[in-house]
Amino acid sequence: MFFIFPFEIYVIAFKHFCKNRKRIIMRYTLLIFSILAITSTSLAQRNSQQYFDPLSDDVTRYIPPLSALIDSAVANAPSVQFEKLKTDYYRYNVKTAKRDIYNHMGFDGQVSRGRYYFNDYQEDEADFFLSESRRFNYNVGIYLQLPLSSIIDRRNNINKEKKWVEISMARKRQVAKEVRREVIQLYNDLLENQKILKLTNEYLQWTYVQMQMAENQFVNGQISITEMTQQKEFQRRAKTEFEKRKASFKTAYDQLQEVVGMKFNKIKGLD
């Protein structure tokens, strides 16, 4: 059903909207910015406080994939950077070897100015007389000195420097391969440490249950103090092994972070 209002009502409504549109737009703009700010703050807080529990969560879901870890490690490895710098250095040596011929070429010039005195002998009068002259002397030239060894061995020297570039590039590939192997090993060690950590935690929880049952049986006189002590020793060993595995997992986690050059999520209960 449609309602038909007088034309004057539409005019009044339109004037009211035009009069207050700036205020309405500002209100909606402030509302949108407020919502965005609150959302961004909440997301930032959630990301900065994101933890994972190694006893229940899968660590592979809280760290980047293996390919990204390898790429990051190769890009941040000091050994790879060192070999890259050596490659650049040897490339400069190639340029120097190509320009070595200019060491035997150059410009030569000399300029002199001064007053000169001469004690000349005149044969007609059989006598010496003093003469004076003022001179401005200069000479300019180009010299070229090419030892035969430099001409014959020039191409050989350039090729030797090029080989150093190839050697350095091969060494860089080798170092990068070693870094990739290290990341793969650390990644698998981390996964293995988490599996063992979960198993030791399950065994520790089982010893708690067994210890509780042993205490009840001991109170009821069903077991002796020796059996009670033995069960306590099982629990102590389980706690010790759990702490060792927890430290091993934390070490593997930190080592992987250090090698790849990035920070992962925090570990619940271990940080």
C-alpha cells in the first residue's frame, strides 16, 4: 500500500534532510571509524597475545610452512650473505683485470718557466761574456709501454678472475643448500620433540592417576609402604622426563626461530 502525501510535506522533508545532512554524514563517519578502530585494536591484541599449547595444539598450524621457513633462512643467513659479497668482490676484480692494460698507457707533460744565464765564449774576441734569456718551455705527449707478458697473459688473467666469480657462486649455492638442510632438520626435530612431549605428558598424567589410586589403597591397607614408595618413584621419574622434553621442545623451537630469522607465536606454559 502506498501513501500519497501533499507536495508540501515532501518539500519540508527534503529541506530538513539538506539542513541536517552534514551532521548526519559526520555521525555516520565517526561511527564507521569507531567500529574500524575497535576492530583493529581487538585484532592487534589477539595477534600479539596469540599462544599455542604444545600439549594439545599442532605446532605446524602456528608457524609458517616449511618452504617459507627455508626461504627466510636462506635470505637471512650470514654465510649466504658473505658468499654473495665475495661474488661481488670477484666481479670487481674482473673489471680491474680488463682495465689492467691502461696501466701501461698515459699522458706525459712538462712545463717550465724561468730566467736562464749563460757564460758564452766568443771566438772572434777570444773572450767569455755573460748572456741572459727568459724562457717558457712545455711539452705534451702520450706514452705507451706494453710488456710482452701483459699482452700474452691478459686474457688468461681475465679468465682466472672470472673463475673466481664462478667458484664463489658455486660456494654460495652450496652454503644455501646447507642452510636448507639445517632448516629441514630443525623443523623435523621440532615435530619429533612435540610428539615425545605429548607422550611424556600422557605418561605423567597416568602416574598421577596411579598415585591417587595407590594413596587410597595405602590408606585402606591394600598395599605396603614399599609399593607406595615405588609408585612415588615412578611419578618422580615421569616428572623429570617431562621437564627434559619440555626444555628440548623449547630449545628446538627457539633454534628454528633463530635460523629462519623470524618470531613465532608464544608457547603457552613454556614462555
